[in-house]
Amino acid sequence: MRKLISSRFNFFLLVIMAAAFIPVLAAFKINTAADAFIELQNQRLNFIPKEFYIARIDDERADRTLIGKILPMKSNAGKPDETLKVDFKGGAAAAVKGFIDNSFTADKTLRPIIIKITTFSVVESPAANTRADGRIGLTITFGFERDEEFIKLGDYSTASTYQRNTGPPQQVEPLLRNAIVNTVTYLNNWMNKQADTNIKLAKGVRINFTDHQESPEGDTIYYDINRPLRWDDFQLKPQNSKYGAEVFASLGYNESISVSQGIINLKLDIKVYLPKSACWARYEAMTNSSLVHEQHHFDIVKIVGEHFKKQILAEKLKPGNYDGPINMAYFDALREINALQKQYDTETGHSTNTYQQQLWNARIEKELQELGIKPSPGQAAGLN
């Protein structure tokens, strides 16, 4: 019985070891379609990239097991031409990455660029006098990864033709190597030209605000502390409403960008505005206290506009996503405007609650002062 148990144990142990060894064999089973291999030789480039390094090579060819077919040396004069299936030693991605790593010293503080090989091939056909006509083609897409997304920068393609005496596959290695050198040279020149002005390559964001104004003034009033509302601004005929007057102050912005020295210069032109054609008032409501109430509706939008600026400045805007935080801040500002306007009208009873109106007058004037929004000497900011 002991002998039987021992035999079974040894049998199962052999099965487990064999199962574990199969993936190891599979891992070393590469390039089985190739008849011969080409080994890229080291070559130092005559330049050192100042804007990038190659972080990764991805082989995205339809057939990753072969680089192409070449004609070997003929052994018999009357024998039909045959081709050898060839590939790079170690595969295309590893071979190209190894060559590039040895061609210059990578500075990993620079931008990490990914190269995707879409085609890389060498094909030969018979020519006269036991010679071979050949064609080499290499096409890549290059870019980088941001938040696990590939950001494409561009494409490059190079091709060449040659004629040679038929012979060993390694004879075509200098030509294949030259295609890779041409590709890296193109990439280096492209990056040098684009680094300072291409928005995809920007390394930071600088923001600047302006307060929109228009001259001469048209239907729209853009907020100016030195230009308070007047009753003649209320140009819409009185509406069927239980209130005596109404204004529609709003917040918006225009965005413009430029790129200089690798920095996105972002300009936001802030619009705090009020259309005269949307404002109305009944004659009996045209009092000084009522005008102050309506002016403060405009002031509230200005105050929130300044909050909007501060929220954006507090964000660490990234070159790949600066509009997202700005849009969120803008929607927050619109919600704040809506909430404050409702609170203001509710607590002041649309200016009929004198005590609450005085409290709000003081609150708004104080906030304007704290934000540095003050009338010029001799100018009135509104009626009190």
C-alpha cells in the first residue's frame, strides 16, 4: 500500500511540474514564423533630444512575427528563387527600443514619448544577374499618455528602395537601421519646432482675467462701479407682475488662448452684464430706494463674478484639462447667483422691508469694498 501511494504521489508531482513548465516553454516560443533573424547594430546619433525621450515602443503591425522576406544567396544556378522569412532578433518592438536606447542618453526629466509602429517591412524580389530588388517601409504614430489615454501628436513614414547581391539577411541591416535613424531624426526636429507652441505639449497654464467693457454703450450695460443704473435704463414696458420693477443681470465670459514657451496663456474676459431691453419699472415704483434695490441685484452678480475668479485661481489647472474646472466653477457661480438673488428678494420683500434692505445695503457695500471694487473719487456707485 505504501508503494502504491508513493507511485501515485510521484505521478501527480510530474503532472504538476509539466503543467508549470508549459507556460515557460510558451514564453520562449517567439518568432517561430521566421527562417532567419536580423540583429540591429548600435549607432550613436549625432544629436541628443532636448524635448523628449522614448518611453515605450508599441508594435501595432498586423503581423508581428515577421519583418519581411528577402532573397538568400543562390546555391544552384537553375534553382527557382526562394525567399527567407526574416524578423528582428527579439522582435521589432524590443529591437527598435534597444537600438534607440543605445543611440543617445535618455533624459527622463523630459516628455515621455510613445512610438507605435504601424508598418515596418522589407520585401525583395529577383533582379537580373542574381541580384535582388528591395523596398523598406516604416510608418509610425507618435504621442504620449495622459491619464491612461494616448494623445496622438503625429505620424511619420519613410520608405527606400535598393538593389543588392543576394546573400545573408544581415546584409540589409544597415538599411533597416537607417530607416529607424530617419524616424528618430524626424521626431527630434518635430519636437524642437513644436515644443513651445503646440498646445498638446504645453507644460503649464497661466491665467489672466479682464473685465469686459464696450464703448460706446449699446443695449447691454457691462458692470462698472462708476456707471450705476438709472431709471432710463429700464426700457421694457411694465410687465403684468405684482412687483414694481425688475432687472435681469447675468454672468458670462469669453475665453481665448495662446501658447508661448510651452505655457498655455489663458485669458478670461468676464462679463457681468444687464440688457436694458429686459429691464422694466412702473412709474410709481421709480424711487431712490427702489433703484438702490435694483442696483444691488447687479452688484450681487459682480460679487459672484469675483468669487468665480478666485475659485479658478485656487484650482491647479492642468494643460490637458483646464476647461473642465473652469466650467465647474462657472456653474457653481450661476447657482450662487440664483441662490443669493432669491435670498435677497425674499429677505428684503423686494425692497419693501426697509430694515432688511438696509442690512443688505451694508452687506453688499462691504463686500464690494473688500473685493476692491470702489467708485472713482467724485463718482457715485448708486443711490442710498
